[in-house]
Amino acid sequence: MTSARLLIFLDWTAGAGAGVLMILLRYWLAELYHLPAGLMLTFGMVNLAYASFSFILWLLSRQDHVPGLQIIAAANILWAIVCLVMFFVWWGTASFLGAGHFVGEALIVGGMGLLEWRVANHQSVPSLPSEVSSDRDIP
């Protein structure tokens, strides 16, 4: 699987997983995070809608080309901004874990969006350590 296809695969599976968990655990998370269950449901539904779109793009993708990868990247960056706004909106109400969730999701989703943006614009992406070649053998 190429880097663009792998990114979109990871993106839709993470979005779907997060969405399902947020919906199923919304009452527990709401209590743990000191946030409304409706907000947890909304976050879960947005994640599922996003995952549906990125899944369709994954199905349409070929080799190293994912149609709409820039749109997905922009959506991720926008969602990261929304998460940071939610952090400030719910500051003082949310528990430490609830506030941390907003920041953590912003960092993960924003980082994924930036990586997708680089791939979509054919910029270099750091290789995984297993893909880095070396002149010397490592025992």
C-alpha cells in the first residue's frame, strides 16, 4: 500500500473507530469529562461522517493517488482548530481528561492533516525507520 493510500486508510479507520467509541461510550465519557452527552454524540457523529467520506476516497484511490486528499487534509486541519476552540470554550467546565481529550485530538488530527497535505502536494515525507537505507549493517 502506498503512502497516500496508507494515510487515507489509517485516517478512515481511526475516524470510524473514534466515532463508534464516542457514540457507544458517550454517557460514560460525558461523566468522566464533565461535558454534555450531546457534545460527545456530536463529536462521534462528526467522526463517523468524516470516516464515511474518507472511506469512499480510499475505495476510489489508485496506487499513489487519492482523489480529494487535499480536502481530507483541510478537513483534518479544520477539525483540529475546532478541537482547540472547544478546549477554550469548555475550559473551567471540562475535567482535566476532557480538556486533554480536546488537545490530544487536535494534535493527532492536525498532525495527520499536515502529513496528508504534504503527500497531496508531493512534498517529501519522512520515512519510517524501517524504510531508511544505511551503508552499514546493523547487527
